[in-house]
Amino acid sequence: MLQCTALAAVRSPQGEIGYPSCELGEEHDGEHAEFCWDDDASGGAVWFRWGALGGRFVLLPWCETTGGEDDDACTLFEHHPAAHSWAVVDPTREALRQEIERLHPELARRPKPGRDQSS
């Protein structure tokens, strides 16, 4: 699944402008979300959430699901909409990866030994 491409322009109380980009899977329900910083004290992280009516910073617990090819932990927040992080592909990063592999085939991803190659 491709990553949502939503962007926002946000002015901080100090007048600085930031440009959060959504990290959720495309066509997700509800607000957009971008990870800001880890909060070790709470066991979660601060996320910027936004929609048509504006945005806010929220402290959310981590998603506890593991899976994907390497049994990775999901790097999104608990009860996030759409796919888990290991199934979400940044379209820009994927296009760049494909171009690098085209120009430098020796850098192409190789299947891991012992993995079923039939699928």
C-alpha cells in the first residue's frame, strides 16, 4: 500500500512554519498523522494530527502489532487506520530506490536465503 501524500503547513507559536506529511497508508479514515518525537516516560510518542479543521499535537501509545517480512514492530500509533507501517511504502522513496537499482543493478535487493521464492 502506498503512503498517504497529504501535507500541511503549520505555524508554531514562535512563528516558524513546518510541513508535516502523513505517514499513514493511502485512503485512510480520519485525520492525517506525522510522528514528532518519542516519549519514553509514557511508553508512547507525540504525533501531529490534522484534518480540515486544523491540527494538534497528541500523545499516543505505540501500536503493539508485529509482523511483516522480518516480524518488525509497527512504528505507528495504537489503533491507527489503514495498514501497519511495514506494509506502507513511501511513493517518493520507492521511486528513488527503483531508479538507483536501475542505474546500479549490483545494489538491487536480493531475496534472503531460505525464503520461499515461489510467491
